[in-house]
Amino acid sequence: MRAEAVVDLAALRGNIRALRDRAGSASVMSVVKADAYGHGMVPCARAALEAGATWLGTATPDEALALRAAGITPDQARVLCWLWTPDAPWEQVVAADIDITVSGEWALARVVAAVRATGRPARVQLKADTGLGRNGAQPHDWPGLVRAARAAEAEGLVSVTGLWSHFACADEPGHPSIQAQLTGFGEALAVAEAAGLRPEVRHMANSPATLLLPEAHFDLVRPGLAQYGLSPVPEVGSPADFGLRPVMTLQAWLAGVKSVPAGHGVSYGHSYVTPTATTLGLVPVGYADGVPRHASGTGPLWLGGKWRTIAGRVAMDQFVVDLGGDPAEVGDRVVLFGPGDHGEPTAEDWARACGTISYEIVTRIGPRVPRRYVGLGGADGGGG
Ligand SMILES: *Cc1c(COP(=O)(O)O)cnc(C)c1O
């Protein structure tokens, strides 16, 4: 075996339960976009549902359709999808009973056309831009969008099931934009309610808001990162501080061990040169597997009971570690990151080493790395 990502579904179920506790009376949407942040979309979605999530969230329509194709029925989970382009498979998503996020009247027109073509009404959720400046309708466009959606609803073409928005800075407690966005969302809800909309769910909270901002929970919370056991606010609290446990362990097995003299260059560009005669270990994963090239000379790993650092550049398929003369053999296990309780680095340690966020570390682990699922089944009580 070259490398694998071990995905602990018992940890994921425990994280969902911890998030349900935080959410109080609000329901939980498990955000499984981007292959469940690299953890594997369908197994993670099923585990989250076992532990009591009732909604699944995806960015793209293809992701949402893949959940339905895997056999996750509308009775098992509502699926909300939020990143639409004009050429999206509108008719398929209407037929698959997916809740469609609409941020502008152009998208509502596509939904209505798909409803007329399929003869099935659609569920839509209207998204307000309350300050993120990304997707969602601006306040000056919101009343028109609400009116158009209400008219389509009155005609029996769509049902407006939700109203929602997304935070820009929920991971910076006290940031003035948080209160401004909550106020803006309250105004957007009032406009929609005055126009006659009666949505099932109103929602704003991503992981940091689920953990830190009860006033943003409304009817539904949308955690992504936290359910994978990583802290969205590492300067505020570790995963354990929030009752979370990291789900992914990335490990590889040494593909080479050899002695080299002092002054030997290591990997492309010779950015590392051995200071003494030493032993080098070859770790058979690289940037094609999602190990950031920014980890060159800085990425941490756990090998032979010691914390070590990548020597020289990360290449496409492999990198090198200077073992400093410690005994090692081909086939020895190297842990790049894991929960951290056996001394190994965490995804957060990698994020810090690479100048990024743990979201990117786990999400980039590529398809060449097989996922192995452990903690299957609800022996821990599921959570229902
Ligand atoms: C990705 C995403 C989330 C989850 O964000 P986390 O910070 O990972 O919890 C929630 N809502 C939307 C709209 C998203 O795009």
C-alpha cells in the first residue's frame, strides 16, 4: 500500500451529535460539497443522516444528483444545492426533488421552464446577499425576486421552502459585519413575509456560527468543516474544545530508505542539503495527491515515534524526510495528519505550516489516495 486516507465515520457521527446539541431546536444540514471536503461524499452523507442530520447541502447540481443516484431518497434527506449556472441540469434536479437555491430572477426563470417541461413543481429557496458579496440577491433586487417567487408559487409552479444567507466573517467573533448581516437578514425575512412567503426553513449558520452564534441558528444550521472534526476558529478553540474529533487520517508507507553523505542535495532545486551523513526516507505522496507544494521544507509528519519535517521540495508523487540517522525500513508507516492523539500532526498543523486553512488541506486530498472507511454502522447508538 502506498498511501490512504482513513475516514472515521464514528467520529463523524459523534461530531454531528455534538453539532445537534449546539443547534438546539434547529435542524442540521450536513454540508457534503467537494466530496465531503475530501472525505467521500456518499459514505459521509449516510453517516451524517444516521446521526440525525436531516438535510444535505451541496454546491453543484451534479453533487446533489449524485446523492440521489446513490439511493438517498427525498424521504431520507432533503438536499439543497446553491451554485447554479445557466446550463445546469434544471429538469433533472426538479425531477430529483432537490431544493434549488435562487439568487436572481434569471435562475427562477430557468426553474419555471424546467417545471413546465417536467410537469412537476419545484422547491426553491431564495438567497439574500446580506454582506458576503458573493452569491445571493442584493437588498435592492430582493423585493423583486420575492414578488416573482411568490407569483410562481401562487401559480402552483414552485414552493418557496427556504430563505437564507451566508456569513462573511463568522470565524472572527465580534466582527462588525456579523451583526450587520443578521440585521440585513431580518430585513430580508420581513420583506418576504410581508409578500406572503411562508418558508419551512430560514438559515444562515455555517460551522463557526453554529458553534459560536446561537442567534444565527434560526430553523436550520449548515455546518461543513466542523462535522469533519476540524475547528473553523482555531484561535478560539481546538476541535476537542467544541466536542469534535478529526475524521480523516492521512498516512503513507516509506518507499525507500537510504544512507547519504553530508552535503547531499535533496529533491528538486536542492533547497535542502544534508547537514551531516544521514538516512533519508522516501514518502510516496506528492502534490498530485494533494500534499501542498507549499509544504516543501515545512510540512510535519509522524514517523518512528517522532515529529519530523519534510526535507526539500514536495514533488508531484513523492517527498523526502531526513531521518537523522534513526533506524527505519521500507514499509514503515508515516502519518501526515490525524486526530493528533498519538502525537501525530493534525490538518490544522498542516494548515499553519502551509499558510492556509484546514479546509483546504483535507479538501485537496486527491482521488489517487484511496479512502478507507472505519467506524461503520451505528454501534455507538446512531443518534436518531
Ligand atoms: C461551504 C458552505 C457551508 C459550510 O461552511 P463551513 O464553514 O465549512 O461550515 C455552509 N453554507 C454554504 C453556503 C457554503 O458554501
